Amino acid sequence: MRFLSAIADPTALDRATAYPADGPVAALTAGRIREELDADRFRPEWIWLAEDEGGQVLARALWWGRADSERPIALDCLQVRSTVADPVAVATGLLDAGHAAFGTRPLYNLSLPADWSSRPELTEAVAWRREAGLRAGLGREIQRLRYEWTPAAGLPEAGGRLAFREGSDEEFLEAFVRVSAGSLDQATLDELRTKDAGQLAEEDMRFYLDCPGERSWWRLAKLPGGTLAGLAVPSATPYHRNVGYLGVVPEQRGKGLIDEILAEITRFHAAEGAERITATTDTTNVPMAAAFDRAGYEMTEIRMVLETSGTA
């Protein structure tokens, strides 16, 4: 068996896009892969194949990044042919080859229907992917709920208890620090075990500054008298407007203010003509999930994220 990127062989890209989706986990069509290649979000050097001695494709892995990314951000698709006796071994070899070439271990986003855990064919497909990810160094798992808002849901009420205004980078940095305290977000909790809140806040800010959304969209949420209540960071993906980041400072939690902050983000995007607004939250963050439900967001899938437990 050999592992190769689609840039290593002139015919490999065609074989990768033509690879059949013969398992229960949804896969991208050849047309969609070509669209992502044209947009520079897939690249030949980020598409890897496993082949047998006769040149038959046994598996493929598609890594994704933004158009300006130097290295891939996430593994978007991992498939092993259903006739392979040991999919874990083949998938692990494929991931190891890609990781060695990239010099990093991008996270793996596995999108699943909400009822996946009650469907034996999907639990089996998840099990070998999870084990391969673990063997390849992606040992931390987070399950996230993906939500969508469309105009058919109607706009959430504005509320009126909070005022939203622009702020300096220093003010936002302080707000990021304060809302991280007591967070129910699993990634935040994991990161705070190895770094202080200031470091994490700087990383979060850099992440959202690098997203397609505009810095001018960000707002601080203030109570009457100017007391900080939280922050709203509307953002975007390459495909849709996105909720981004929002939070309430610990001393103001439990008062329903998260509904007003989410409403502000939703109404902002809607006023800009957004036909779809996406959002995610961890399955453990029950209050945030409930806020999305109240605001008219629909839960569309569960996203299993496999990532390194430290710096890769």
C-alpha cells in the first residue's frame, strides 16, 4: 500500500474526486470538491489517497483551509472503501502521511445527523474514524450542535435591557477574559488547563480577526450606567454569516441577557441581508443550546470534533 497526495500524480486528483461514497457518512460530491478546489479551500497537496499495489484507491482524506491558509485547518472528509478489512489501519496511515507532510495535525470535523448514535451503521462508521484519529494524535473529542437561523424563523425580540457599542481592542480583550471564567465551552475549559485567561483571550481574538467577518461588527454589551454585561462578535464563514462568539460575564449570568446578545447578532446579520446564519455550541452547554432554541435557530446536525490535546 502507498499513500500519496493528489499533487504527486497528475491522475490522482481525478481519482480522488471520482472516489465513490460507499459508506453511511455523507461525503462531498465531485462537483463540490471541484468548487472547493477552484476557491482554493481544497488543494491538491491537501488531498491524500491510499492505494493498493494495483493502483486501486482504498481511501481518501480531504483537508480544508481558507483561501489564504498556508496549511490546512481541518480534515473535512475521511473515507475508506467498505471492502477494506482493517479501516482503522488504513485511515491511520493516511492521516499520519498527511500530518507528516503538513507539519501539523489539523482537527477533524465529522458531521453527523442528530440521531447517529441510535443507528448501528453510523456508530460503526464513527468508531473506526474515532480510533484512527486517536492513533494519529487526535485524542481530544468534543461534540458540538450545529444550528441554523433562516428568515422563516422570524427575528428574535431586541430586548432593551442592554446597549451595544463598539470598543477598543483592549476593551474586547478584557471582555474575552471575563466571559471565559466559568465557561461551559469544552474547548475553553481544556485550553484554560494549560494557559491563562489572557493568553486564551488573545488567541480567540486573533481567530475571529482572521475569520471572513469584519472587526467593525463587534459590540460590547453594556448595562445602564455602562457596566459590562458581555460581548457580541458576529462573524462569518466562507459560506454563510455566523454567530461567532458571544458571552455574558459571570456576575450577570442567569438573567436572560444571553438572549439579548444572541438577538443582537441575529438582527445584525438579518439587517445585512443574511439568508442563513450558522452557529455551534458544545452538547454540554445546555444554556446556550436553549438560547438558540428560543431565538428560532434549528439544530441541523451534530459535529464531532477530534483534535490534539495540546499544541501540534
